[in-house]
Amino acid sequence: MNAFGDRIRRLRKAKGYSLRKLAPMVGVGFSYLSKVENGRLDFRGPPSESLIHRLAESLETDEDELLLLAGRIPDSIALRILEQPEAFRVLAQCGHTRLQQLAASVDPASKSKRPRKD
């Protein structure tokens, strides 16, 4: 499963962009962008944060979401973790259902998501 690449593909198609149109907008070749979408980069790991930033900007989407999908921790979240490490230790020990309950208490829209069993 390649959640990051799938998300990029859906956003690109929603904008009506082909790979050949989006690639120069973000400063890469269309074949490289295809590899990003298909999770077939020639090296291990996600694309650079710089590319993720350009993709978020060109596709008019949330950069933090893309960073997280790519397995990177956004600076804003990393700073909060460093400020409150004990709070994040507690969160790390929560099961999926409890995390969904916490998210729903902050964001009522997340209540509609069906919780998984822990």
C-alpha cells in the first residue's frame, strides 16, 4: 500500500493534471513523479520534504498531511512533541479506539469514521 502516492494521484486527477503537466510544476520529470505515485522510487524512503512542499502547494492541499503520509514528521508536530514529551508518551500507549475517541472530542467530523478494534 502506498498511501502517499495514492493521495498524490487522487489530488492530481482531481485538479485535472496529467503527470506531464504536474511534473514541471514541482520541478521533477514525469517518470519520477510516476514512481512517486506508484511507490517505486529507486531509493528507500519518501521523496524529499522540498518536493512534498511543492506538491502540496501545486495541488493546494495540506502539507502536514502529505508529510505524514510520506512517513515524515512535520516540524510543527515535532516541536510540540519536544515541548510536551510526557503527553505524547501517553498518546503512544493509547489503542486505536481511544485515539479515535480523543480525535472525535477535538474534531466532531472524525466521529463519522468507523473505529477499528484494538
